Amino acid sequence: MTDQPTPAATGTDTAAGPSGPKSPATPNGPGSGGGSTAASGPGATQGTIIRRILSSSAMVSVLSVVIALILGGILIAAANREVQATLGYFFARPTDFFVTVFRTVSEAYLALFRGAFIDWQASSFVRAIRPLTETMVNATPLILAGLGIALAFRSGLFNIGAQGQLILGAILGGYFGYAVGLPPVIHFLFALLMGAVAGACWGGIAGFLKARTGANEVIVTIMLNMIAGYLLAYLLKQSWFKQTTSANPATRNIDESAFLPQLLPDPFRLHFGFIVALLAVLFVWWLLERSTLGFEFRAVGENPNAARTAGISVGRVTLLVMVTAGALSGLAGASLILGTEAKLTGGIAGTLGFDAITVALLGRSRPLGTLLAGLLFGAFRAGGYLMQSQTGTPIDIVLVVQSVIVLLIAAPPLVRTIFRLPAPLAKEAR
């Protein structure tokens, strides 16, 4: 096994073997009558705990974020004109350069923090805590779509189709949000259900082709992403679908009864979709860790041949995994349009489906890890706008930080080498 992420990520990195060869016996070692062994006692226990922490995949994820922020800081400083000016007379007064770099980077990241969590410079308490709720709003579709991708990863499948599944969920969720009239609570629940069904059907296509023909799910889901995008563009040109005479490619707003209930009053935008995301986290955890079906998912992800020998239908599991993953991504699309967007447009999904892959990787394909990673990326989205408006820092730097995180998550040995972390023990890797 290697130390790189696999589809059946279990949350721990794998290694070729123990961290090193056993040292030969010493005069004070076992069997020499020289006293207690080095592997016993509270000191050894403490050392083992520290080693497990340092070699854990969670530590790799945290350090990947740290490296990405450091590289982002370098780019922020390089793009700043004041820093460039002080660099011109660096050898005359080097302190000016370092002071300017520190001030520029710290102001940018403080603005990012203020825009993502709490703005202590705001004029009121409401404005001070609104950034935290915006982080939750931005994280909601990322968490739901990330869970769909993580579920597939744990089951041995590369679901790269979250973007298409999300678009289909937004199409049906949005359409039933304005095309049918239902009572308030029933309406948004029905629209959410239709979004989940649309995503499940779209994911089920890839699962069916994989199970029956052995088609590569990566290629199939990528093609389905493109089909979903073109399907949305086509529908937005049909008068029966968009139900408006506007020349802009957008539908009319969904009915008020289909809006997801607000969890907080205006000006907050936090809606019921975040509760749905939390419930989805609990559901995926229960499914994978506490249910018989989840055991089959994980068994197929670990070794499909052994699972088949044990009597598990690999084809059935493949189909169910992709249907479930698609339903979660479809919920992401429905919650997006029913919670904040209010109408369908050509760019409704943005890059959410692809960002969700990063969220699943950073979360090590674990429900709790995906939740935390989704909140982190939601914070990047929410705080990036304030960072750009107040410091002039290009928001593209946030995208660079996210991309670096992906790179480092995909290469754990690189992070371990940079920080000289110990490799995980063989028993921990299993």
C-alpha cells in the first residue's frame, strides 16, 4: 500500500511497513537482565501517543492548510505595491521590507478572518456575528456534496460527478419550487426531495454503467457533468421552463412557500439547509459505521474481490453507492436554490461540485472531517470578499490556497518530509 489517498480512504495514511528496523538487543535490552524495557512505562506510552498524533492523517491535513496559508501569504506580499517598493531599497533598509510584508499579510488574513467568523470592527452585534452565519451558508452545499463524494471514496469509487448531480438537483428543486403550488412546509420539503431524486438518478446512471458494463466511473461522471451543464443551458431557453420573457438566461423566482425557512431573522441568510447538512452528516456516519449496508459499502471499498467471495453483490453495492452519493449532491443543489439563489441561472453551480472534491479529500472521506472541511472552505468563500474589498488583495489568492491544499492532501509524503513527521505504523495504517 502507498501513502497517497485512495478511493477507500479510511482516514489514516498507509505505509509499506513499520517506521524502521528493530534495533538489536543491547546489554540493557530484553533478555539481558538489565531492567525494564524501553517500551514500558508511562514515558513510553506518552511517546507512543505523541507519535500517533504526529503520524496521523489529521495532522497531515492541518499542516497542509498551514503550508497553503504560508504560500498564500507570500503571494499576498508579492502582489502588494508597497512591498514591491521597499524591495527596491532592500539592502539600504531591510527592516522596511520585513515590516511592510508583515503588515500586508497580517491585514489581509485579519480581514479574511473578520469576513469569515467575527468582525470585531462592526458597528453592531448583528453585523459582528453575521460573517459566521455567512460561512455556514457557504458551507452548506459544500458539506452535502462533499459527503456524496466521501461516501463514494469510502466505497472504492471515484465520484467526480458531484457537479452534474448538483446541477440536476438544482434544476428539479428549482422547477418544482415555482411550477407547482403547495402549502409552505410541504412545498419546500417536496422540492428538496425532488432535488435529491434528480441527483440520485444522475448518479445512478454512472453506478448502473459501472455495475453492468464495468465502465470507468471517472470518465462517465465527467461526461455527465458536461451533459448536465448543457441540459441546464437548453432548459433556460425554453419558455415553458423558465416561465419568463426575460432575455437573461434565468427562471422566475421560486414561490415564497418553497423557500427554506430562515433560522435567524434578517439580515442573516442562514437557512434550514444547514440543518439538513448536519442531519446528512449524522446519516452518513450511521450508514457507514453502524449499518449492515454501510459495512458492505466499506467492504467493497477495501477489497471488492474479497467482498464478492463473502457473498456481497458488488454490482448492487456500486449502484446503491452512486445513487446515495448522487442524492446527497442533489440535495446540495436544491438547498442552494431554495435557500439563497431563489432562481435558476446558467452559473447556479459555479465550481461547487469540484470544490466538494477538495472538501472530501481534506476531510479524509470521514463525515466529521467533511463537515469541518466544508466549514473551512465556506470561511474562505465568505472571508475572501472582505479581504479583497478592504485590502485590495486579489480574491484569486484564496483559490490558490485551496488548490495548494488539494496538492498537499494528495501527497502526504511531501508534507511528512517537510515537517519530518514519522510515518504511520503498519497497525495504524490498517
